[in-house]
Amino acid sequence: MRNFIEKVEKREHLLYDEMIEASKLLFDEQTDLQQIEIFLIALSNKGETAYEVAALATVMKSFSLKLNVPEGSYMDNCGTGGDRSNSFNISTAAAFVLAGEGVTIAKHGNRKVSSAAGSFDVLEALGIHPTIDTQSTMDLLQQERLTFLYAPTIHPHLKRIGFVRERIGRPTIFNLVGPLTNPVSLETQYTGINRTDFTMDYASVLRMLGRERAIVVSGAGGMDEASLAGKNDFVLLDKGDLIPFSLTPEEVGLSFAPISAIRGGDAHENATIMLAVLRGERSAYFDTVIFNAGIGFFANGFVKTIQEGVKIAADCILSGRAFQKLEAIKRFNKTTARQEVVR
């Protein structure tokens, strides 16, 4: 690891094969934790490349649990996190909308690392616990077209690295690879980063990893979601082509709102916000969810335009389908957890 640290500290990029070797050392139980911390900080200070991100994602996925995934076409809509916007859990809310309309979502996520409430913190506050076994998560995926994959369970080798990430206390390359390491093979994806300068690189990583269609967003105000606060920058990956574009909320019939209008809090506060959105309470929170769900529908190929996707997302909530999906997930989770206790 020392050789890789020295190279990165000199602001030299690692070649793909070098990063493969460095990544294997990150997951090696014998590698010193302090060296891992120094390496991750140096990599962040240098600025990660597409090849470095793709290499780490490839190694991390190879160490993940092997799941009995039912046949199907799957999508994920989780972002990288770490944008420090203190927003509520937008992509988690959008997942219920996407699944409520028939898109099959295998959502990868974690508890808080660099935010006040991670996706699994808010899910737990909603009554959906991450402790059900992996086969049950696949049964849920088949039955409800939506499941939540808890990163510490799916990636058991991340435990040591998790301690290091907490000690570092700011985003690292592991934020970037999080959405890329879903153990379910994804055909389509909608994800976000808080780095406008890296959207094209990140889309190229998705291409390297075999996605057929995907959208990367870097939102207005530095968000890793599409924002109502101004111009959002995107790259669409479509059959190998990388197509940059930008979009404002006004262009899809939504109103401007500052980032402060979608501030969240702890897990319970965010759960309250999400319930209000999924029950159809109109607000900047509601518009942000339908904006991102609408883009998700377009990324999936479910609709031909984002404008159409936004309209479908709004209808999915106002008709009650998104909230019904949440309730169905809660029922399945509760029943499964009870059965596991009996066993």
C-alpha cells in the first residue's frame, strides 16, 4: 500500500490495474487501518479518476454477497451522498414513486456516514428494518418490485473501512463507488454526484460497468440530486453514447425553490417529511421528489421525456400508488421479521 500512497500523494493518477491491486489491499484484513485512511485522504485530495472509481467498484462488487436474484430488469436510483445540503432523503422517496408505477428498483443504501440521516436510518424510522435476511430482500424484490439492499450486509468486508470513513468524516472515493456496487446487475440507473466537473467521467464509469442506459446529475447548488434551485447538469448514457444536457425546474413545469426549502433533519424528521410527500401534500419537498422520480422514469426508458416522467410521478403520488407501495413494503418487512424471530 505504501507505494500506492506515495504515488497518489505526488498527485499521480493510478492506472486501472494499479487501482485494482490497491483496492484489493483496502479489503485485505492485514492492511493497516492508518494506511487505508492516508490512502483515501490522499486520493480525495488528488481527485479521483474514472479508471480509479471503476476499478474500486469492480473489486468491491466482487467481494459482495452473492444473491439469488430473480430474473428481471433492474434499476437503482441512489446517489453518492456527501453533498452536505442537509436535504431530506429524496432518492428514497422517489424509489416508492418509481416502484409504485411499475419500475423495478433494487435500491442500494446505508445508514448515515456524512449526512444527518442515511436511507436506512429513515427507512427504520418509517418502520422498515434492514435486518431481514438477503433471501427475503430478493423475495420482496420479486413481489413488490422494490427492495432495499443494506450495504453493511451486502458488503461484509466494508466493516473495517467503515470505521476509517467515520474517522475521516468527509466524502471519499467510497461515496463515489457506493451507487456502482449494487450486487444486483442493473440495466438502468439514475444517480447523482455533487461535482459538476465529474459528471461525464462518472457516466463513463457507468459505461465501463455495462449499464445500457443511465443518467448522472450534478444538481444546482452542489446537490447530488436534481434541484429546484436552478440549472442542473446531466449526462445521459444511451447505448454507449454520452450526451450532456442541462435542465431547470421551470422547463418541466415546476417552480424555483432554494435548497433551504428542502432541508431535512434527523431520521424521524425526514420520515415525517416523506410521509407528507407520499400522501400528496404539495410543497418544495413534493416537487423535488417528482422532479427526481420523473428523471428516473426517463433514465429507465419508461417515458420518452422528463416532462412526461414528472407528470406520471405526480399522478403516482396523488393517486395513492406511491403511498400504497410504502405500506406494502412495511407489511412484508413486518411479516418477514416476525417469521425470522419464530425461526
